[in-house]
Amino acid sequence: MRKQCLVAAFLAGLALAVARPAAADCTDEQWLRQVYADGLYRAPSDNEATYWLGFLGQQVGRQTVALGILLSDEAILNYLGGDPQLVKG
């Protein structure tokens, strides 16, 4: 039962990240910080922000960046409580 709740929370975080406001409503950096807050419950480090903002600057979509963050080893450990290598196969 606990794992089902964690999976539901993970999917809710993914939905929130993908549904974040359009570029007209916030900057890429504001959006990125909110995805981290919603998905990983923390702010991105300077290196992480630079890394992901670099992708956004190359016209990679926000959905792709959100998936990268929310399917990271850290997110898998947070939400699923398992070994990322086992979860990813």
C-alpha cells in the first residue's frame, strides 16, 4: 500500500511539473526552481540549475527537462524507496 501511495505522489509531481506555467508566466529559472520544489522537495544546486537551464536554452522542451529531473535516481529513491538500478531495470 505504501508503495502505491509513493507512486501516486510521484505521478502527481510529474503532472505538476509538466503543467507549470508557460514561458510568458515565468522564466525558465523560476520554472526549474518550482519543478525541484514540487518534485524533489529542495532547490537545485547552482550546478544543477546551470545544467538544466543549458538544455532549456537549446530549445529542449520543459516536459523533457521535467522528465529528466523526475526520473532521476534521486526522485526514484525519494518516491519509490528503492534502488534506482533495480527500478530502471
